Amino acid sequence: MKTVKLANGIDMPVLGLGVFKVEEGAELVSAVKKAIQLGYRSIDTAAIYGNETSTAQGIRESGVPRSELFITSKVWNADLGYEETLAAFDETLRKMELDYLDLYLIHWPVEGKYIDAWRALEKLHKDGRIRAIGVSNFQIHHLETLKKHATIMPVINQIELHPQLTQKDLIAYCAENNIRVEAWSPLMQGGLFDNPTLQKIAINHDKTVAQVILRWDLQNDIIVIPKSTKAHRIAENMAIFDFELTPEELTKIDALNQNLRVGPDPDNIDF
């Protein structure tokens, strides 16, 4: 699996498996196990998904050593705060039966709470319990506020990103500040599969629309974590390293942007 180097020097796979909206149980265990056996090395979960236990079971049953894997989880809004975040992290490690995480993220930028939570992440990082720390759904102004208080800057900003929400200004800001961008919902929850522009590009390369979108991400230096529980889809999402989109095709995909979100607006969250 191809990797990129984060600002703190550790390597992160460019492609991972997301497990959002997959319930605890055998289906999730099987999906995680299958993904790792197919060559995935990055698994992304979160406390609010309520599936850290099954995710971890799939990891253990894969037979691949923990040291070869890159495991991410996130602290939920209700647990933001210094002591609260430390306790939430302990609970995540307990559920996953792990000694450390590779990446831990603040899930949403809840005003008045994420600065104290970030101090907790910095402590956990300095204590060697997290290899890298980052944020999710942070806009430029959130990152600017964080910068005023942080002693360690985030190495990742995980955001909703797909061809109809390209977030070019935020991506440029992150690049200038050595923050890698990771896309959640890169396939817009399947909402782009009927798009004529993407379908035509897919035919040109004898690939699926999903593979074209994920390739577009990679060629824009975006880390991706597509979600699937079906073995053939998990394998298909990995088959994106044997072709390349042309500059013209990349431009056509960029032009699909409508600033359209399928998830919440980070500036207007009430949860």
C-alpha cells in the first residue's frame, strides 16, 4: 500500500477503509478482516460510530501484525474537554484492546471546547499513546484559532470532500500549513455514480466511477477512506493504482463542484 509522510515524519497509507454507519457485528468484523487481507493497512473508525469493538475484532482476526496497521479513531463532541477527552481516549483503547492509536482526531470543531480537547491530544501524543494527532471537519478559521493555542499542529484534517464539494481554498490552506487532507464520503454516498462526466471518464479507462473519483483524490494528494462492507467493492476501491487521469480529466472533475454537502456544515452544528 502506497503511503505519504505526515508532518511529524510517520507514514500513513493513502487509502483506508472507513466504517461509518456499519453496526457492531459479524458483517463489520468480516469487512475489516477482508480489507486487511486484501492489502488495506489503514482502518478509520470513531467513538460515535459505536463499532470500535467489532472493528478491533476484525483487525485482530486479520492475522496481520498490529505494527503494520494504521488505526484511526475520533473523540466525539460530548467528550470534548481536557479531562473528558483523556477519559474518552482511554475508553476507545479499552474497547479496541489496543496499547496505542496511530491517529486520533477531534471529530467536530465545537466552539469553546476543541481547544481544551486539543491540549489533551497533545498530552497523549507526548506520552507516546498516539503516533499522530489531527482534526476532522475544521474550516480555515477553526485551524487559525487552534494555531494560536497549539504547541503541536494537526497533521491531518479529515473533511467531507468529493467532486461536488472540492473545498479548494481549505485544501490550499492545509497544504501551506503542512496539514494533510483526508476525504470522508469521497464517493458522496453513491450520489455521483450516475454523473455523465464521470461515467464517460470511467469508460475511457475501463474503470468504475468510484475508481475514477478515488483516483482523482489521489492525484490531488488527498488521502481517502471509502466505506464498504462488500468484499468485491473493497477490492474494487483498491484497484486505483494502475491508471492515471489526464490533466484534462482532472479539470473536468474539478468543474463538477457545486459546494454541495451530504453531511453537516461545520459552521452550523448543533450536536
